[in-house]
Amino acid sequence: MMRKVGIASFVGIMGTALLLRYTIVPDEEKMLKSLGPETRAEYERNKEQRRQQHEKIMAQMMESAKSDQPIWKSAAPSGSKS
């Protein structure tokens, strides 16, 4: 009996969370439509720069994953003395 109550509680909580996420959090397209023209233009100008930065970070993470060292040692910023 307690197992059924636990499962029902879990499903209820997760269902509520998913419902709230899909009704409250806007997707990227809706968010862009709500921005002003200047902000939208700035977003579009910086999009490629953000993509390149993301790719650089992902490459660092993949390289760090191959190492046996902790991430804070193997992925030190290039200007760092560590």
C-alpha cells in the first residue's frame, strides 16, 4: 500500500513539474519574439560568437575528460600560471 502511495506521489510531483515547465518557461522562439528590435538584433549579432565560445568550452571539456587530472587542474585558463 505504501509503495502505491509513494509511486502516486512521485508521478504527481513530476507531472506537476513538467506541466509547470511547459506552461511557464518560454522556448527560444517565444523569447525572441518578446524582445525589442534592438535587443533582438544584438542577440543575432552575438549568436555566432556564443556558438564559437560554446564549442571551445566543449573541446576543453572533452580534452579534460581524457586526462586523469581534476578539471580545475587540466582545464586551467590559458592566462593562468597553474
